[in-house]
Amino acid sequence: MKRLWSTYEFTLRQERRRRKLGQRRHHAQERQRALRKRPTRPRSTRSRQQESSLRAPETLSLFDEPNETLKYCNTLRRYLNQRGIKIFLDLGDVQHFTSDALLLIRAIIDSSVYHNQVSGNLPRDPTVASEFKASGFFAGFANPPSDLPPAKGLIQKRSSDKVLAEIAAELVNFAEEHVPVSKERANACYRTLVMTNTHNHAGDRKPAGRQKRQKQQKRRFPQKWFVSVYCRDQTAYFSFIDLGIGILNSKPAKDTLQRTGVSLLSYGRTLLLKDAFNGTFGSATGRLGRGLGLPTMKQDAENGKLPDLRVLTSDVGGSVADLDFRAVAHSLRGTTFRWCTRPEESNND
């Protein structure tokens, strides 16, 4: 039996292989020469990232100037949801601000998906600029201003390191260090903070089994809540922001509309929000004794324990004590509360 590599057929096969290999090498060299002769495009001097400047209105406040403030914040949110955009917050024209607007801006920046670069300037008015720097807005930023004064404000957000009671206690203690607060009002502030910061406080019931796992996979970036306190002129301003679905889109609200058999447009947003604070909704969990947070907040506001309690959710907001709610031109995705507390002798409650 002859060996395979000594036969004439094997010699012919090897010759064909060498010929095909030479052809492939020749074609590869031709392609390389063609690529070298192709004219190269000039490098663009334009930066890869687009730069967008957002000019803030003169009044930054969700309750004093809701339309312009919400328009500004929604534009900021839209830019932060795009990849590769540098954002410059032009605050030079700001003449007046409140802590709720600063908390919303901070919440939108901290909860953005792509973490785009955000920079900005301070208000040109020296008094407003000094108050802005003392508000606690820059705490936690990588490059804050170098001349920050002692903070008159504290911002906290949902964290796995602290329980809700600890966060609420820190905010109330911070307020008591700067403003004389009665024990009754301090307890009301603590109770309100704990109620507003409950887990999934405006969401649906937790799905079970496979549906729960699928829903969790879709939520790669969970919504967050933020709370703050800002002390100025012997007054402590508390603010709470939840970037979830909001009160009017919660499960209790949908159940109320389903029982009445009408749509939200026909029922009215302001009337639905009044029902929420009057205790008509009930609890999203269906448990006995739950769902009393909003009615309790209304009762504390009426009794003077939570002075000037205001709420803004979706495109409806106003005073909670007298249920004076009105529609606004722009919508907030989520819910905002703001109230204040001051020394008893400075009030006529």
C-alpha cells in the first residue's frame, strides 16, 4: 500500500493549494493598495459632545412660578435623557428661588440615565448667589465652588444605607439647630417625612412570580425620592420630591375612577386630588389602617402643625389646608410637597 503523501494525486493537490494561497495573498495586497490611495477625510474640529445652555427664569419656584420653573426642569430632564450632551445651567438672571425648585433640579441631575456633564454659573445678584451657595445644593458634587459658606440646607435621597426614620430625624434635627421649632411641629414634620418616604408610596401592588421578575428587569433605573430642608429668615422649609408616577396616576386613583365609571378627563384632576386628601382613595395595599398619609397631612396643615403645606403632582397643585388646587400649564412627572415651620411667636396660628 502506497503512502498518501508519495502519490501523484497528493502532489497535484498540494500544488492547487499553493496556487490558491498565492491568489488570496495577491487579492489582499490589491485591497490594501486601494485603501492607501483612498483620500482620507479631514478630522473634524467640532467636539464630539454637543453643548446646550439652559437659561433659568428670574423666579425658580414650583409654587410661586410653576409654569416657567416646570418648563425649565422638563427641558433639563429631556437633555439629560440624551447621550453625549454637555449641559450648562445659566442661572445668572435668577432673582428669587425656593428650595423645592433646587431640589427638583438636583433630583433630575442625580437620577439621570447617562450622567452627562452638567456645569453652570451662579446668579449675578451677590445676595442671591450667597443664598444659593448656602442652600446645600452643591453637596455631593465633584467640583463645587471653593468658597461655600456654612450650609443652611441639607439634601437627602433614597439610600440603602439608612432607614427612613434616620433620614427624617436628620432633617428635623438640622432644622432645630437653625430655627426654634416647637415639639409639636417637629413631631408633625417627622411624621410627614416618614409617611412621604414610604417605599413605592404611589405605585401599584407588587406583581408576583414571573410577572414580578419581568417588571424588575425593565426597571434598570428605579425612580428615586429626595427630601431637603432649607433654613432662612427664622423659617425652615421642608421639600419632598418623588420622581415616580404621581398621585393622580397611582393605583388608588385608578381604582376610584373605575368605581365611578368615568375617565380622569371627565372626573377632573383637581377633584381627584381633593378626594386623595379627603381619604376617599384608601390604601394601595388594601391593608387595614393604611392609606391615611395624605388625610393626616391635611389635618396637620389645618391645625397649623404644617404651615403653608403645598402639593404639586402631574399638572395640578396648590394649598392642602383649604384644598385650593389649580391646573398648571406644564406637567411634573412625580409629586412634590413643600411646607415650612417657624417659631410659634412669629405665627398667628
